[in-house]
Amino acid sequence: MTVTDEVSIRPAAASAEGAAAGDPAGAGCGGDAAGARVVAALSGDLDGGFAVMYEAYRAPVFSTALRLCGRWAEAEDLSAEAFLRAYRALCGYGPERIADLRPRAWLLTILTNVWRNGLRTAARKPPPGPLEDAPDPPDPAEGVEDAAARHETGRELAGLLAELPEAQRAAVVLRHVTDLPVAEIAEVMGVPEGTVKSHVSRGLARLRRLHHDQEGGGAR
């Protein structure tokens, strides 16, 4: 299996998001299938709309967090903090600001900011647990052998992604795990689209080199 194949692996819960939203093609709201529905729900009732937003985006938010940090428990904390900050922000938004909201990009911007802030304060915290704690979310229909193989792939991918610089890791995860279009990644990361493409290209190239070195070392 190549690194490109591994990076393209999406947790089952996240890959089903478009179909669950009723638009598998991801049309509408800049490629965000659930965006218009979420904005309409938020405009009608904040608490009820937030519940709709949580159900629509909890899978991609968690999947992104898991591949950014590489650890299941930490990904849960990152996701919870992102949604908490989103709710607090929404409480101060007026109708016009909610109507203009691009909820998926907005949530993932909050998530990546929380993750980056965590990286900057990590030196003051105890060392995290091993990367082996970062399997993908389970698929109930998956066999035991397939689940074991996927766990090994997820563990290897977590280790490889951890070697990437912060910006490259975020760009690769958002493009090839969360499956965002380049324009939306640029919005999330706050950089031009050309910079996103550069981060993704360099990140994938580095992943391939790391994967090659890892396989070569194991073979020897």
C-alpha cells in the first residue's frame, strides 16, 4: 500500500457524511451538503440549530481532529472544545452573521486553531500517550481481519503525519482525510489557495519519503 492510498483512507463515519446529509455529491453551500440546512436551523432556533449542526459535522470534525493529533482521547477533547467554542460564538452572532455562515469551514477553522494552540502549550504538559491509541472509528459491518489491517494502517499513518510540519499536516488532513476542496481549505487555514496546494504537495512528498524510509528500514 502506498502512502497516497493511506492518506486517502477516510473513517467510515466521515465518508458517509455526504450521503447522510441527503446530498452524496456534496452540492450546495460551497460543496458542503449540510450547510444550508444547518444555517436554516440556526436561524430558526439557536439551541435546536446547534444540535442539527453537531449531528451534521461531528464525524468530519472528529476525523480531522484524530488525524491532526494522532490520539483518540485527544481528538475527543479537541472536538468537544471546538463545538463548545462554536456554541459560545453563536450566542453572540446576529441573524445576518448566521445567514452568512459557512458552518463546515467555520467549525474546522475553530478546530485547527484549538489544535495549533495546543501544540504551542504542549511543552508545559506531560508527554501524551502512544500513537497506537489512534485507530479510525470502527465500522460495524467490517470483519475482524479487515479491522485489524485498518488499525495497523491508521497507526502507521498517525506516526507519519506526526512527522509533518504543522501547516503541511493540516493541509494534507483537510484535503485527503476530510476531503475539503482547496478553496475551503484556504478559508480554514487563512492562506491563499496556491499556498494550500504547495502545503499539500510538499506534505504528500514528505509522507512518501517517510513511508519509503520506514519500509526500507523494516526490510533491512
